[in-house]
Amino acid sequence: MGNSRGAINKSSVLFVIATVLIFWLNVPTGSADIKDEAKVLVIYTSRDGEIDEYQRSLDMLISHFTNDVTFISSEEVEKNDLRNVTHLFYYGQVNARLPSTFVTLFDDYSGTFVAIGYNSDQLGDKFAFVTPLHEREVNQVNLTSNKEDVFDVISQNIIHIEVTEDTEIVIEGKKIGDIISYPILVKNENHYFYAVDSISSQKSILFGEILHDIFNANHDAKHPAYIRLEDIHPLVDPENVRQIAEILKEKNIPYMVAVIPVYTNPITGEKHHFSNSPELLKVLKEMQKDGGSIVLHGYTHQFRESETGEGFEFWDVENNTPVYAPPDETITLQNENDFNTKAEYESYIRNLQEYEREYIESKITRGIQELVNYGLYPLAFEAPHYTMSQNGYTVISEYFSTYVGQIQLSDNDWEIMDSTPYITSPSFLNGMQLLPETLGYVRPDDPDAIQNMMKKAEGFQHTKDGMLAAFYHPYLGVERFVKLISEMEKLPNITWIDLKQTDLWVKADHVEIYTENGEIKADINRGGLLLSSLDFPLFHFKKFVGLVIWGMAIVGGIAVIAFILFTIFLQSRKTKMEG
Amino acid sequence: MANLLLYISLFLIWYMLFYHAFLMIGGFLHLLKDGKFKKGLKISLGSFPKVSILIPAHNEEVVIEDTIKSMIQLNYPKDKLEVIVINDNSSDLTGAIIDSYSKRYPFIKAVHTKPPNAGKGKSGALNQGLKHSTGEIIAVYDADNTPEPNAILYLVLGLCNDKNAGAIVGKFRVVNANQNILTRLINIETLTFQWLAQAGRWFWFKMTTIPGTNFAIRRTILEELGGWDEKALSEDTELSIRVYNLGYYIRFFPSAITWEQEPENLKVWWKQRTRWARGNLYVIFKYLFGLNKLVNKKVFIDLFYFLFTYFLFFGGVLLSHIIFVVNLIVDLKLSIGMVSYVLLITGFLLFVSEVCLALSMERNQLTIKNFWTVVFMYLTYSQMWIFLVIYSSFLEMKRIVLRQEVKWYKTQRFKSIEKQKQSV
């Protein structure tokens, strides 16, 4: 509190300026006013009654607008669950007989209602305006409000529907070459029907766009974007990285650097830390000072005998399971049938997950601490190969507030992974904000890689604030990077995400990082940090020794010069005396 | 691990190099200052103190005559001078030569030691000589020394004008410097030793080590100390420490010059230096690890210096050599990088410039030929010391473990000094 009015005025002016600045600088994310209001209930019918990748995809889409999303299985939902709900979703991912309660379940509900997929005929008479027929295949979609702008999507099956006359067709689709278009998303008053059974980032771009209308969200038509320099481990050539950083600095583009603190040689098992790569470390620090933001990309980016950057770290890819055991132990995962009771099975799974938690925690803690000890401050996390179990994401969410990349959506198979069209905070990420990567990367052996990426970008521009984010491996050289970045710059309405300007935090033992007015702030318990591993004080000691060694060389050089001067002095004195 | 060892060795080496550079600067500053002290020396004609010069000689027939001749040439009142040549159990003509001179010159006295008091080494001979001496000031010369006529005068003047000096040390020069490459190297080494270690330590710490010849000490002190330690291999270092313990210092006065003969072949060099090194190791054990109390804490500088030189510095050099060689065979993943080469070159340049500065302090020593000898010295002569120290440490360890008796090796002398002297 200020002591005089003047001081109060001054500080309040500053506050206003700061607030305006924050709004002005902040990347458009889900708008705040809607978030407080929308309360979403998603009733789902899935294959086994559990939440799976399809519901999580929907979660990602909806959580762009609100943080209040509840998922309840159609087997368990009760009338009570609908209380205060503003937006109701039913997602029938599979054909099923819904409980008889459904006939009257929605009688008292008058809010926005979106039905997706199958079983819409069992939702009382709410969706009487839709008559599902058989399935059709489409690979081109467009908004009916903009029929010219047709764009290609991956071929997908839709439910062919007939609708009543008072129903508005919002999205339609067809097969290339066909004349007939089929309705995909239709609207009748505040009821929407989305005629697909599976949701994915690319196929759901237009649905994502219409969700803005459904949630009445007036987001800015700006495309947040990022470029992420990928797999920067201690053996990466610092020269390429430095040159790329320079280009980005020149262009004034903020960017991300996905850093792996340890490189593990797959043959010798030898580990290299950044402490052994002072050149690269210098470059990274320089980048952090300029536009770069450090993203922790695992600790070793490998497991068992795999190579850093190639291997999986938080997924046991050989067994296609989460990491449930040490690398040298083989385990055969048991399923529910192997147990007498469900409780026994659940306790078995809990034990495995406890191991996984400890494994991830130790690696993440070490990763954060090690980088911080170097003076690098990770602001977000990206799982190696984007692979991680749901339990893993929960663990990560205790360390990071921001996640970067794509998301593994199923614990059954790492290959079930996807992105989403825009920035979101899906409920399964436990509060983490997801900055999705949507455009992929420059594949080394694909000459058309950049072209393909731009084609993807075209798709994501069909959503108002669709994300345009890509990553690049600096070892591919500067030339291809220049090509990529200049193509990305051409994308209309692009705003580059600067992690330092977003509100985020990172926490680990002895370390707390957050951002304030575009600056990285770090509360570090130095003593605790230095005591947590001998490597940490050793790094500083080695740095000091390095300086001392150079100091010795310099002082030695000065002594040499002094002795030469003394010698010349004595020789000339002798000559004088003799002369 | 290899990295750690490399850094340790570098620090050990460079600690020593910097200490030497520091001493060299002291030597340089002493040279600039020394003229003043020399000008300020005063003595009234009647007050010259009586001086006894002790010359221990054990089978020195080759050189003893020249030494005695140079004593006769000394520029000092002969009634105040007493030259005591100790014929220590010689089996050659040494005794006869001494006797022939003592008959002719009243100030020359011959002392012949006989068992059981004979052949006990230099310390024993000196103690015998001391018994027969009468001077207030005792000076010592080795049997191969030919001091310049003013040498004793300067030593005495220096002592008389400096009450705090318990002893005074002159400078020695190599008479056979141009004999071969070895003596040329030794000549450079001795000049550097005297300007760097002796003059440098004197300038900074008021400390000098008695080199065994061409020094003078007050009789009172010697008596208080009970003479020389007959067990010590390098009785001079030992004596120096005891002088310091009494609260005196030892002055370095380079104007008092003697010429001495240095080993002309490696075998003799090796034996002589082994004795020195073992002597210094003996001193380290006696004072640093032993129970003997050091009254004058200044001596720690020297003991620490010895300790550093013999164990840590040479250990460091050896270690870095080993790492270098091993790294040629297997990659040790050394992380030091470019700075190691910078240090390598700087260290070499430091050596060369330091030695050249020392040479430039003497007339006609900084020649092109000597410059190249210095470069050659770094690669050969200096490296030889490593093996010498290892060997000496081994012998000392063996001696301690097996409780062997100390044996005195007498440095072998070489003929034809006259000829060389003319050429110098």
C-alpha cells in the first residue's frame, strides 16, 4: 500500500498499463468470459464404457472453450448430472441400446445439446429432426456458409442422415468427383447433430470452427503459431543451432527449443551431459536470452539400449505398455481375467502405476534440475515421441503447467496419438495447457516435406484460431530451415507464441519457475539444488576450474612478456655500461 | 578420472611455475638493488676479523693444488687468515700436497684425520676442521673451488655490515662450462638456480640456502649448533635450517665469486645429483614429518618448496606425461581442449624467458648458442630430473625401510682445469 495518493495513483496506472500489455501480448487462447460460464456434460457410449481416445479427442476440442467438462458414461448418467449444465453433449461412438432412462432423461433440459455419432434416436425426441440412414464416405468438406471453400480431408465414414425442413445444414461433405453432398453437421434451434463416429484433429477442423458458434465464443481470427527446434541434446552440432537461432532473432520470431539433457550412446551406453558441451550450452543460453524458450523433451529420450532422440523414454515400446518395470526386467502384463476380483486387479494396476510415477518423477525432476543448474529454465514439457500414458500426463501436470506437442490418447497403443486444431486444456491433462503441434516436421528424406506441411496449415486455417505449429531438427541444416520459416511467415494472421509471454509455471524439488511480464522468474533453493546431486556443484566447480586454467595461461603469458622486457632492459643497460 | 588427474597435475605444475616466476622477479629486483649494498660496505683497516677457511679434501690430488693456490691469491690480510685443509683419510697424494704448502705458508694448516674420526663424509671432515680453527668467521670451500681474490673479503665485509646475517653466501660459477654440452647445461642451471632461487628467495623472504661452498658463517653460531650434522646427506641445507632456527638469516651476496668444477659426464652428474636430492628428501622427513621443532617459521617456505618440488611438482609432471602418452594410445576423453596447448606453449616460453633473464644477469652468458641450449635443455636436461627424483625417492624410501646407514658419495673430479679457466 502506498503512503500517499500519488503513489497509489502511480501504481494503479502501472497496473492498468501492465494489464493492457498482458492482454495485448497474450496469445489468444480460450476466451475468459465464456470459460466461466459454460458447464459441459459429455455423456458417452464407448466400446467398453471407459473413456478412450475418441472421448479424449472431443475433450480437447471442447476444452478450448471451458475448463468445466465432465464425462459420464451413458450407463451411469443420472438426471441429477444435468443440473446447471449449459452445454450438453452426447457422443455415441458405438451403436448401442441406451438405458431406458434416456427416454425421459432430457425432458427438463433446455440448453444447448450436441449429439455426435450413433444412438441419436434414443435421446427422447430431442433429435427427431434427424433420421440416420446408412453410412457414406466423404473426403471433401465445407461450411454451407462458404460453399466455395471446399477442402480435402482424410477419407472418413459419416452417417448419412435425413433432416426435417426446418433444420439448417452447417457442414456438408462429399466424395471427390461426386455431385451429391451429405450433411455432416446440422442445427435445429439449439440442437446440433454431428454425423460422425470418430473425431480426430484433421477431420474435426470445421466442427471445431462451429464449436465457436455453439459456445458463442467470439475469438480473434488469429492463428497462434510456433516453431520448435527439436531434439537438442548434448552432442548436437552447436553451429547449426546457432545459425538458426540467429535467423530467428533477426526475424524477431520467438521460438521453442526442445532440449534433452542427456545423450546416451546406444552402443557403449555412455552418457553425455551438457556440462561436456560448453559450446552448445553457450548457444542455448544465448537463445534463451533472445527469443528462445526451453522445452524439456524428456531426460534421455531413450529407454533400455536405444539411442537418444530415437528411443522412447516414457513408453515401453517393445511391450507397447507404459513403463512398468526397470529396463532390465521383463514383465508380462496381466489382464483382469488373471485376477479373482476386480479389486485385486486394480491394486495390481495401482502398483504398476506407482512404479511408473516414480520413474517419471525421478527423470523429470532430474531433467528440470539439471537444466536449471546450467542456467536453462524449461518452461514447458514435451514427451519424447509424444508418447506417454494417461497416468504419465497426470504426473507431468504436477511439474508443468504447459504441454507442447501431440498427445497419446490411449494407454493400449502408443500409435493412437493425435493433435487438436487449437490451444486447449483438456480435462485428462489435469489442468495443463496444451499447445498442439499441428503441421508435423521436415522429414529428412521427403523433398516435398515443407509443401506438405503448408498443405496441412491450409486445413487448420479453417478454424478461426487454428494452431499452426511445426518442429524442425537443426541437424538438417540451415537452408531447409530458412525455406520452412519463410513459408510459415507467409501464412495469414499468424501470431508467434512466446512462452515467456504466457502465464505458466514449472515446479520440481528446489525449483520453481514462472513467468512475469515476459520475463522468466525462478525461485531456486540453491543449497538444496546443489545438494541433490554431486554433478550440480561439480558443474560449477569445473566451470570455475576452466576459468582458472585460462587465467593461468594469461598470467603465464604476461610473465613471459615481463621476462623478455627485463632481459632487454638488462642487455641494453650492459651495452650502455660497456659503451 | 583422467580429466581430474590432468587438472590436478596442471595445478601442481603451474603452482610451481608461478612460484618460480615470482622468485625470478625477486632475483631481477635484487640485481637492481645489490649495487647499493656493495657500495655501503665499510670496515676500518684494523678491525678485520680473523677468518678460518675450511677445505675438506678426500682424495683430491687432481684439484687441491689449484684450490690452495687460489687461497694464496686471496685479497685478505694474511695475519687474519687461516686456511685449514682437512685431508680426510685420503689414499692418494692429497695429504702430501697439502703438507708441502702448509710448510711454505704459515696461514695454511693441514689437518689429517685418522680413523675412527676419518672418512665420515664432508660433515665429519668439517667438524674436524672446526676443532682446529681459531677464526671468528668460518668460511668453507670445496676442494675443487678456485675463489676470486676478493671472494673472502666480500663475504667478511657482508657479515660485518649485517648483524642479522648468521651466514653469508657468495655466488659460484662453472669453470668448465664450455667443456661439453652437459657442463654447458649445468652452467645454465647453476646461474638460473642462483638468480632465481637464491637471489629471488633472498629478495622476497630474506632466505638463502647454503650451497656447501663459498660461504661464511659466524663461529658463535657454529658452536651453538654443535657443528655439522654428520648424518645429513646434504649438510648445507640442514645447516641453513638450523641457522634460521636461531633467528638469523643467511645473506646472498653475489659479488663473492668462486669458480667450481662441474661433472663432465652423466654418470658423475647422476651420482652427485642423487646425493643432493636424497639430502633434500632427508631434510623434508627430518623437519616436516619428524618431531624436530622449527623455531623459525620462515623455514616452512623452503620445506614446503622442497616438498612441492620433490613430490608434487615432479609428480604433476610425471602424471601429465603419463596422461599425454596414454591419451596417444587410448582416447581418455579429455575435456580440457585448446587451453592445454596454450598452457604447454606458455609453460615452455616461461621456462625459456626465465632462464634467458637469469643468463642476461651475467656478462657474456646470453649468447645465441646458450639460447638454443636453453631450448634443448627444456626437452632433455629438465626431463632427466624427473627420473632422478624418482630414483632418489626410491633410494630414500629403501634407506628408511631397511634402516640403512647414510653413505657419502664424493663427486669425481676432472683434470685440466687450468686450460679451461683460460678459455672462460
